[in-house]
Amino acid sequence: MADGRRVLVVGATGAVGGLAARLLADRGAAVALAGRDRVRLEERSRGLDGCPALPFEAYDLERCAALAPWAARALGGLDAVVVTVGVAGFGSAEEVTNAAAEHLMTVNALAPMAVVRGALPVLGAAGSVAVVTGAIVDRPMRGTADYAAAKTALAAWLGVVRREQRGRGTSVLDVRLPHLDTGFADRAVVGSAPSLPPGGDAATEVDRLLVTPVMSGAAPT
Ligand SMILES: NC(=O)c1ccc[n+]([C@@H]2O[C@H](COP(=O)([O-])OP(=O)(O)OC[C@H]3O[C@@H](n4cnc5c(N)ncnc54)[C@H](OP(=O)(O)O)[C@@H]3O)[C@@H](O)[C@H]2O)c1
């Protein structure tokens, strides 16, 4: 769409990513989708006028870095990248296996970093990067050391990138979503979630904290 922002949504097969893609398209953005589950990815693409879609796996960091260049080719340029990939994990530090810790760090930190690393050279002037971390960065809970550490590593990395990009006019958003009603904690890769209060309305929060800043081209802070 020539009159809208061109946005890549990575994690578009998830609840937050799916909502973000739909809301961005509703506001006139041309979207490209990346996700792991091929069937859901195709469904979501069909629901958005057959927009470009590419499957990927977070462990393949080179593939993660190649997503934005692909989207720029598919959309004729790229103005913003939204990254919503993530997986929960629970258990005390001595209970979580090294394999599970590696999984949490890869999906929640290394993969989003690789996506952004690949995006920075191809984003147009005044481009934006919006990456979901979470309120856990500010309020880590017991039984989430590895998940909280991964999100906090991602937040620290984004903070440095934001400073590096300031002179270029690229905005780098660290989107600290609160606990939402998407069932995210129930899809944990290890352990099970403690009893949590009801999550907030995902559509409202995704619109307020993610889609609106991206569509307004939030200024670098
Ligand atoms: N929901 C909340 O309460 C909440 C609160 C704060 C922060 N967050 C953050 O918001 C983000 C999205 O949450 P959500 O509620 O939308 O969760 P979700 O529905 O489970 O979505 C997670 C997304 O991550 C993708 N993903 C997971 N493992 C992957 C892997 N190995 N390779 C590639 N993609 C992978 C999933 O892909 P597939 O579906 O294709 O497998 C999906 O697109 C996460 O980063 C989460 O940490 C959520």
C-alpha cells in the first residue's frame, strides 16, 4: 500500500503479533509477517489480503537477521519492524535445565536481537523498531530467573542500540507489556506458571503500547 507505513511483524503467529498485524493493517500499514507455525502464518496472511509471509525458527539466527531484508524486498522498502517473539519459562534457578535456559535466552533475547541487527541497515529514514520485552524487566518474580534474565538482557541491548541510533533518527522502542489475557504463561517451555491475576485486555494494550507508537513514528528517546 503506497500511502501507509511498511511494517514487518515478527512473531505474527502469536496472540500479540497477530493483534499488532491486524491493527497495523487496519490503520493503513502494508504488513509482512514472519512466524514459526506455517499453518497459522498462512491463515494470518490470507486474513490480511495475502500479505507477504515467511516462516522462521528463532534458533536460526542468520534467518532471523535476514527477515527485514526479505520484508524490504517484498514491500518495496521498510519503515518499521515489530518483534513479538517470546516464550515463558518457570522454575527456581536450580530446577531449570541448561537446555531450557538456553532455549529461553535464544528465543527471548538472541533471536529478537538478530532480527533488529538485520533490520537497522535496511530501515528507511525515521524508521522504527519496536520490540516486546515485558513488565518483568521492572518487576522480576521468583521462579522466573531465566525468563526475566533474557528479557532484561534484551532491554539492556535495546537501550544501547537506541543511543547508537539517535543520530540517525531511528526510534528504538522497548515495549514493556503488562500481563495480558493471551494465555502466554500457559505455553511455557519449562515449568508451570504460578497463579496469576487476570491479564489485561490484549487488544487495548497492544494498540496503546505498540501499534500507536509505531504508526506515529515515535521519536527516539
Ligand atoms: N501475554 C503476556 O501476558 C505478555 C506480557 C508481557 C510480555 N509478553 C511478551 O509478548 C510477546 C508475545 O506474547 P504472546 O502473548 O503473543 O505469546 P504467544 O501467543 O505465545 O506468541 C509467541 C510468539 O513467539 C513465537 N515463538 C515462540 N518460540 C519460537 C521459536 N522457537 N521460533 C520462532 N518463533 C517462536 C511464536 O511462534 P508460533 O506461534 O508460530 O510457534 C509466537 O509467534 C512475548 O515476547 C512475551 O514475552 C507477553
